[in-house]
Amino acid sequence: MKRLALISTLVVLLTLTGAMWVYALFFASKEVVNEIADRAWTERAEIICKEAATERIALADFRPLEDAGTDALLERAKIVDLATDTLDRMLIKLEATKPTDPKGQAIIPLWIGDYRKYIGDRRAYADQLRLGTNVPFGESIVMGIPLSEKLSTFAADNFMKSCKPPMDLSI
């Protein structure tokens, strides 16, 4: 009797798993939730973001902290501010033109708003450095994930690789 119940349970589970895969492969929507239809806007965005990334690369300071001298944290705060300024300018340029599709017009401002929050996290980190506190960069968590991950997913879904948040403050 127990054996029959076990076999029946396995058959039901395998049938449900099979049905789930059939649905996922053949019937579920293949639309990317974050993807906008205005490809011209995302192409312009990629160019703008790439310019900002190039500016940030020029600011890189690869010296170990102990070799940077007594004002190392103040220098790092200044570099963080300058790098964050590139993100501010990037967002201003991105806001200058709006996507033409309704979905893009609805979600691009949300993404930019999240980016502004991320910029605020970077500014708070620079303030900590100026106070002499050498702590790891801490960013906001949204819906249980780091804000940079949310921003990166949106950028990737729209083929805007250079629009992902920079990893310059990561450990």
C-alpha cells in the first residue's frame, strides 16, 4: 500500500514538472519585462554611458592605500566625487531625450530615479571617507537585492552594457 502511494506521488510530481516545462517552453510569454521598444533611444544611451565610463577610467588611482600618503582617504573621496559626477552628467544627458514608446516613457524615469538613489549612496560613501572612516561601499537594497544589480539588469535587458553602474567602489 505504501509502495503504491509512493509511486502515485512520484507520477503526479513528474507529471506536474513536465507540465511546467511544457508551459515554460511553449506557452509562457517570452517578453523581457524591462525591455523597451525604442532601440534608437537605447543606442544613444549606450553611447552616452560609454563616454561617462571613459571619463571614469581616466580617474582611476591604482595605488595601494598605504602608498597614497596621509591624505589618502580625502584623495579617494575626491576621486569618488569626480567619478560620481560623470554619472550625474550621464543621467542629465539621458533625460534630455525621452523614449518614443509608452513602456519606455513609463520605466526609463523609474530606472533613472533608481540611478539617482545609487548616486546618493556614492555621495554618502565619499562623505564617510572625508570623515576618515575607511568602510566598504554600502549601497541601498531594493526588493532584497542591491540597487546596482537592479540597475545592471535593466541595462543588460536593453543592450546598454555601458549603462551598468560602475564597479569602481566594489571590493
